[in-house]
Amino acid sequence: MIKTLHKIVFIAFFLMISSQLFAQVLKGKVTDSAGLAIPGATLQVTGLKLGTSTDSNGKYAIKFPKNGAYKLRISFTGYQNTEAAVQIDSSSKTTDFVLMDTKTLLQNVVVIGSRSSVPRTNIESVVPVDLITTKDVKTFAQVDLTQILNYVAPSFSSNRQTVADGTDHIDPASLRGLGPDQVLVLVNGKRRHTTALVNINGTFGRGSVGTDLNSIPVAAIERIEVLRDGAAAQYGSDAIAGVINIVLKKITPYSFSTSFGQSDSKALGRDFSDGRTFQADFSKGWAFNNDKGFINFAGQYIKRDYTNRGGLDTRPLLYSAAPAKGALETEAAFETRYAGLKAADDARAAANGLDRNNMRVGNSDSKNGGFFLNGQYNFTKSSNLYFAAGYTHKTGNAAGFFRLPTQTTQIDLTLFPNGFLPFIATKINDLSFSVGSKGKIGTWDYDISNTSGENNIKFNINNTVNASLPLGTSPTSFYAGELLFRQNTSNLDLNKKHEFDGGFITSLNTAFGGEFRIDNYQIKPGEELSYSFGQPSAGIPGRLVGTSFTAAGAQVFPGFKPGNAIDKSRNNVSAYADFEAEFGPRVLLEAAGRYEKYSDFGSNFSYKFTGKVKLFGDISLRGAYATGFRAPSLHQRYFNNESTQFVAGNPTQVLTVNNDNPIVSQFGVGSLKPEISRSGSLGLAGKIAKTFTFTIDAYNIDIKDRIVFSSQYARERTSAGALIPTGVVNQILNTVDPNAQVNSVQFFTNAITTNTAGLDVVLTNKFYLGSKSNLLLSIAGNLNKTVVRSINGGDKIESDPTLKAKLFDRLERSRYESSVPKNKLNITANLTIDKLSFVARTVRFGEVTYLNAIDPNIPSNNLPVQLDQTFTPKWVTDFSVSYAANKTLTLTIGANNIFDVYPDKLYINPRNNANNLSGIPTENYTGNLDNTSNGRFLYPRAISQFGYSGRYVYAKIGCTF
């Protein structure tokens, strides 16, 4: 009996131990929706330091410490995270998991465009939303966000600018053909601050203030949602063209990538191997405290060298002015004498190393390093604390116009006997912090938050002079001052979903909220010699060359004066209501309204109505009508400075005055008021045969009281160059500048009414070619056209035809109507064969047109008609090959613009020729009959098509573990 009892106990003990030793194994496979294995996927047991990764075949195995119920989280970059409950008992388990491929099926939920808590995909959204995942942004070699979006999103346009002061380092961007300041940027659904820079030079987006998207590391981004619809009633000012919402990463595996590339171009008959770019990034998201919270860290560093696609200076003489033809001198004798002067001048240039390729026309030098933190902690199942913080430090070095030895009022020949190329060195710091809490109060969801941001830009000017100082005494470097913008936004959002059994309405989502925002804009002066005429503090008067005044301040960028310094703030309070109702399974209607009151200009009310009707299957008809507004930025209200700008290649001192300046009132221009918009859209969206998705949306946007930066009002002069005392502009400028050093004045004003109409189309399909092969094909296009319908400058300007013509000239009009491609088509194919991935993308950038400020089509203006120029559409093709060596390592090589495509070249007039030595007045050398600035600009810089750096080749290494 005792022996039998011992046997029973032994057997029971053995069975118990056996179950503990051999039963706790879970194994299986992780695949995508097509059944293809996902190597490197992470499986983490919630609450335990236990997990694994899938092998090259997508298989995994986890040994558990004991039987019981567990929760698994399965994740991989570019796929939706999945959580699953598993029961571990006395036998081995085999469980497979499927992760949804967000890029392939476009099934990621979008949060932009609706206040509803109901999850919807972009094809189910009531308004058009583009979804761009981390896989999209990491596929090609573009390393900063604006360039990525320029090639991925057809309705988005942005190009790097050149010889444009601070705009060389902050890319202006456009959505649906509108301005950089008419698209609102959010991060995790919270308003992102704009930059401190207002674009005042001759570039796309002139007069506007945008958001520096490149201050957000690409490594920190989980996905980007681009709402292509007016949304001021939902999100407030600036959302006239739409909203870009950047969603940050959460719990992710270790991810590291680095790439290196450079231009490899054969343009202009020369080999270019410049523009070397090195990039490195890192990201990782950790869960902590038994999965109650997470924190994600992501950082990125980019070093980009400059590119130069400038042409050769066509001026026959570099060291001396062109000779005058004697009254009795024959043409042959003059050309012989001129040729002798040119030979001597060329020899001197060769001896001193003065190259006719004396400009840098292309991308500036840039170093960009930054990081982002994103985190959350769950207090309970219904409440949490979340935060996000970022910092970016960017330095840049951009060239201006070369100063020749002949430009005597702008140069000190004792310091730079061969001329000089000045540089603007910027230091840009961008900081942001957001903290908030989400949860439930009774049956209502709440979200309370505070978001702060700051952007500051410091200007240092190098390799330059203050030409007004005594010869040989000028420094060659100057601190020119600082621009700063701060914003603090507090939000409270309440949301509740009502369900109804039966009846006309099946559900109603109700949302209310409020916002309080404070903006602050500052201009800080530079050192005295960066702006002064002479050195007044030391009793040193400004230098004259004969009777001509020399240029005050640092050449290329005179510093901000104490008189320019400002520190201005404003606040606004807003409240909104949003109702979204479902009428059965087929009809969805939404109405939203928002009231805002600004401390500096008053109030505004915007509203929006949207609707969607499911026609059949998964195909829906959707539409929207909205009013909107954009508040004038503090920069537009208060920016003021003096700068040296080149008009038709000639330097001019330009005074920019703000709306508080008496000069503006003398022109009859009042204080700035908000831009008001009315927009409508209508489209189809849906899915066919499970893999084919499409969205087709037409839109129309009317905007009145658009704020423009006026053309330059120059002093009136006689044909001989003498000032006209009775000239209106002369009389106005003499009140602040009796010495006539300032040649022109410009300012901001609500002056134009525009209409923008267009069509967006996005088609995507995935083809399954086998167990380990698939092809993803997408076609996306945008058509848009903007027309300036009216120009109104106020009573005084309207009553004077000369003032009216200068308020908003043909050049400024072309910046709005034709400087962004009228259409863009993106065709992308992604072929995966086992461990290899081939990606090809070709983008057709539509035509753009440049118009000269003065109409060359009027014979009396005596200008060549080629000053107006249309640049034809071009196809730019990218290609890359990736190899997944194992579950952690991916190698990529590729080329952007593989066929080395450039825009059309600028027209160059035959008289603009270095060998033109004619003395005949109608045939002699002149550089102002085309837009090349004496031959040095070969491609257009005042419009935004696709840039002109040419082919770029690169290699990339990516690790995920």
C-alpha cells in the first residue's frame, strides 16, 4: 500500500515537472496580409522581460516559464501593431500572426479630418487624406521631409532655393498650389509653430511664413497624414489649403540607418561630383512599468555639401568698366581697343585666380542634427499622460552675389582687390514641447494639452565688407542679428459618441473644444558695423566714391538696426463645435463651426459641412463645403529691415517697412486683416476586389484679401538718372532717407483675390506573384490652376496708375499663378522577390512660367519677349535595389534622377556675351535683356519645379533588431 502510494506521488510529481519542463513553448510564423513572411518582427510578452524576433523565414519560438494566460504584442516597422491573448498549457502551441501592411492596403486609421472616435481608413474618410507611412519615407534617398513629400505627395510642392538669404536654409512648401502659410502643420494632432523667417527675396512663397518641416527628424515619424481640404473650422487659422499631421513613433524595435551619396551629373558639358550628403538616424521605443507606458527616442544627423550649377560671368571686363566709344572713333578701331583691354583684363584674372564661374548657384552647405521624444503613461484604463519634445540645431552657409572689383561703392579693393563672394551663415534652433492628458469624465472623452514651440535664426555674414568704412578698416565678418518666433497653445477637447437603436439617426458624435494661443515675434539687432553707414559711435562718417554714397552695412545682408528691433505679442481665444451623424450604414454627415478672437485685429467665424454616401460595395461619394481664414502673421505685421537686393542683376538698397510705419499710411495702405476663403470639394473613394483602392477628388478654393509682399516702389528718376523731386515715391522716402541711400520700398498689404481649382487622383493596387513575390503599383496625380481675379491697393494706389502697376506686377503675379507645376504625376512600382526589393518611381513635373515685371509684349517697353519664359514638363526617375541579408540587415543602392534630367535653360540674349565688344548702342554688351544675371544663372530660381542638381547616387545600410 505504501509502495503504491509512493508510485502515485512519483508519477504525479513527474507529470507536473514534465508539464513545466516541456509544455511552455509557443511557436509559429508572422506574415503580412498576403501570407509573405516578415523577418525581424518583434514579439514581446506584456509585463515580462520575455520576447523574441522572427527569423529569415518569419518563424519564431518563445519558451514560457509556466502555464497560464499571457498577452503578446507583435510589431514591425511599417505595419500595424497587433496584440493577442494566448493560453499556455500542457502541450506545445502553434500560433501564426498576421500584420496588416499599411502601405499596401492603405488600411491604417487616419485621425485627421474628423473629431469622431470611430476608426476610419483614408478611403473611408469623409474628406481626402493621403496616408504616407514610414516605409514610404525611407524607401528613397531624400533625407529631409520637404524633399520626401515633394516626390511622394502629388499635391505637395517644395524645392530648395538659392541665393535667397535665409530661404536657402528653410524650404518654402505648397499644398494644392497655395502658399507656404496656407497649410497648417500638426504633430500628434497638436499645432506646430512656424519659423521666425519671412521670405522676402525673389523666390516662390515670397512674403509668406511657413513651417520648417525639416526640423522634424524623419526617423521619428510613424506616418504622415495629408488632409487635402480646407479645415479652418476644425483646426483654426492657416488650414485653407489643408493640414499635414505628423504622427510620431511609439513602441518600435531598434532601428538604425545610414546613407551616403553625391551628385554624379554631366550637365553643362562638365562633370559634377558635388553635393555629398551623409545621413545617420536612430530610433527605439521602449515599454515600461508592466506595459503601462512607453517612450520613443529618435535622432537624425544630416551633413550636406553645396552644389554649384552656375554659369560663367559674361561681362567682358571684370576689373574695369566697359570703355566708352569716342565720338570720332570707328567701330573697327573701338573693337580693336576693346579687345586689347579685354586681353589684359583676362590675363590679370588668370594671374589672380579670378574665375568667371564666380557664383554658387545651387544647394547651400548644411548640417542638421536633432531628436524627438514621444511618450505616454497610462494611469488607468481610461486616463493617461502623454508628451512629445524635440530639438533641432541646423547650421548653413549660403552664398550671395559676387561683388566684382568694378562695383566700387560695394567693395574695398584694399581688402578684396579681386572681388569677393559673400556668405550668409545661419544658426537655426528649433524647440518644441507638448504635454497633455486624455481620459474619460463620465461618458465624455477629454483631451487637455499645452504645446510650446520656438524657432530662432541667427545671421553671421562672412567674407564681406562694410564698404562705407574707411579703406582697409572694415571687418570681413559681422553678426547681423536674430529673428525669433515663439508660440504657446493650450487646448481642451471634449468628445462623445451617442448610439441609437433604430430611428433615423443611428449614431451621433459630438465634439466641443477651446484653444488659447500666444504668439511672440522678435527682431534683435546686430553689431553696429553690420548695419552702419560709417561708424557713427566713433565719429567716422560714411565713405563716398566721388559723389556717390557707398553701401551701408555688411554686403549681401546688412544687419538689423536698433530701429528694426521689435518684441511683439498677441493672443487669440477660440471655441469650436463639431457634429458628425450616421444615418444608417450608407450616409454620414458632419457640420463644424469655429469662432476665434485675436487681440490685434478682431474676430472670425468659420464653418464647414461635409458628407459621404456609400453608393455600392466599398465605393462612396464624398463632398465638403467650408469657409476658412488665415490670420496675418506677426512677421507680416512687424518685419522691417534694409537689405541689398539684386533686380535684373543690379544691386539696390531696399527698405522693408511694417504696417505701423507712417510710410505705409502715405501709400494709403491700412493695417493687415485676415485672408478669407470659401472652398468646396467633391470626390469618389473606395476599394475594388480587395486590393485596388482609389480616391478622385475635385476642389475649388476662393480666397479674398490675400496678403502679398508688394513689388518694389523705386525712386523716380529721369532718363539720365537724376532724381525727380516731385515723384510720389521720392517724396515719401525722403521723409526717412533724405540722403537717398535707399532706392526702393516694399511692404505687406491685403491686395488680391484668387481662385484655385484642381483635381487629385490616387490609384493603388497590389499584385500577388507567388508565395514570396508581390508587386505594388501606385499612380497619383494632381492638376491645379490659380488665377488672380482682382487687385486692390486702397484709394491712393488705385487713383494713381503708376502706383497701381507697381503694387503687384507681372512677376509677382506669376509667383501665384504659374511658379508651381500646374500638374504632377507620380508612378511608383515596388517589386519584392524573396529578399530582393526593386523600387522604381517616375514623377512628371508640369510646366511653370516666369513673367518679367515689365511686360515685354508692349513694344514701347523695348524689351525682348524672351524675358517671359515657360519651362516645359519633365520626367524625373528614381530607382533603388534593396537586399535583406538577414532579419536585421538591409542594404540599398540607388539613384535619384537616374537619367540626369534638368529643367529647361534660361534664355540668354545674344548681346549677353563675354566676347561682345561692339560699340553700336543697339548691339553692344548688356546683361539685363534676359534673366541670367550676366550669364550666371542657367536655370530659373524664382519658380518651383524640381531643382537642378542632376543625378544623385547613393548607398544605404539599415538595421532593425
